[in-house]
Amino acid sequence: MNFNLTRRAALLGSALLAVAASVPALAQDVPTFRFSAVFSEQDIRASMMEQLADSVRDVATIEPYYGGTLFRQGTELVALQRGNLEMSNVAPQDISNQIPEWSLLTSAYLFRDAEHLRAFFDSEVGDQFKQMAEDQLGIHVLGPTYFGARQVGLRGDRQINTPEDMNGIRLRMPGGDAWQFLGTAIGASPTPMDYAEVYTGLQTGAIDGQDNPLPNVQNMKFYEVMDQIVLTSHLVGFDLLVVSSEAWNALSPEDQQAFQTAANEAIDWSQNMHLEMEAELIAQFEEAGLEIYEPDQDAFRAYAQQMYLDNPISDSWPEGALEAINAL
């Protein structure tokens, strides 16, 4: 009797040890996606990533790095391609540096608003652009993360009504041909500068202004070192939430579907939060002492569009793509 009890206890103990030993192995089956972004932990998109990470925890572990602490702005795409990163929020301008056709998506006054942007990426022509990124860059596009219409913020009291009034203004723009041409297309003298250096650049006068959506101006406290905001609305600001194709293809089709569904929900939430914040921030900045006004947007739009059409940058635009986007 004692032998049988002892034997059963030993067998039970062995079974429990086997189960315990299997737990780390199961945990290791959930991949870790290192996520790098230039935005801060206070950004709405950081909360978006927390929501996404919680939703996909059974599929993958998302390990976030904010504020450019892992990879600085503009280097995330190369890190993805080299296998040094699994996930990021990549600017379309960085993609256009490697895929010239994507420069269309970086042009001024292309998308009307956030809904137009989302309609494009859900469309047939949008699928074609996403496939280009998959085939040529090895990244899977989950969707566009809207972060507001870009507005011009300036030091000093120089009044801006038309693109001609921007002549000589050293406007900070990220590095890269597409970003720099955007600054030129609205009449400014674009000056490349890392995002993390913009506050000091404005404070010291190294630059005359910057262009960012209003939520970014708040998050980075740029309003403390600016005197005015010119509501040019020259670009619907968005990045692409992407996963390296290698990491994405390692997931099962079921896990991919669950991940995409969770990403769509998180992106929807972030977009709605940004739209609400934009509506509130103008009054807050005016209370902080900034002058805020709208220039002649028709003049800016006509000037910018002609600049693109007259420049070789538009030679690479896929035939019919601009018309298809306008028709959405």
C-alpha cells in the first residue's frame, strides 16, 4: 500500500515538473516585437501602443522605446530592414527615399482629412502602395497613424498670408529629399534638424520655425518658444505602423488576423483622440499668448501643387494614382 502511494506521488510529482518545465517553453513561443518611435511617452500614440500591446499579448510581446531612445528619427526603416527592429512608426517620407513612387503620398495638399487618408489605405490603389513596401522594403503596413494636420509655427511677428511671405524663413524639416521639398513647396527655406533638437533650435534662433500638428506642439512644448501659429494645414500628418515582413510572416495566419484587427482598433482610437485634441488646442495656445490665424490657403495650395508638378519628384508618381486618390 505504501509502495503504491509513494509510486503515485512520484508519478504526480514528475507530471507537475513536466508541466512547470513546459511553461517557459510556451512563453518563448510568443515573439517579442521591439517598437521604436520618435514620439514621447506622453503622446497619444504611446497610449495607442499600450492598447495594442495589451490586445495582442497572447500573440506577441510589444517592447516599446519612445523619444528616439533606441533609433533616432529616420533610421527606423533601415533598422527594420537589417533585422535590428521588429516594429516601428515609420514616416512615409522615409519610405519615399527608397521607393520614389511613395513621394506622391508625401506631397502637400494631397489628402483632405483623416477620413480621406484612411479611405486611401483601405482602397485598391492603397493596397498597391502597401504591396510596394512589402516587396521592396520587407515591411508589412498595418495602417496609417494620423497625428494631425501640419501647421507652421514661428518665432517673431512676421505675418504670413501667401507662400511668398515665407521667403527666407528657416523652417525646420526632418532630413530627406521629400521632407525638404515639402518645406520648399510652401515657400520656406527648409533646414534639416532632428526632432529632439527643435525646442532648443527655436529657443536659440537657429531656426525661425517648425511645422508640426498641434498635438506635437503641445507634447514637445514648442509653444513655449514660438510666437505664432499659421494654420496652413499643408499636410495631413501621418506615419505608418509597420512590422518587419520577417516578424510578420513568422506569425500564423490566425495570429496575423488577430494582430491586424487589434491594430485597426488602436489606430481608430488614436485618430479620434487626435481629432478631439486638435479642436481644443487652438484655444489653449491662444490663452498661452500665441497669435493664431489662417493664411490664404488657396494661394498656398495652388503654389504647392504647381511646385510638385514642375519638379522631377512627380515623374515617379504611378500613372492615374493622383486621380484615383482625388476621386475617393
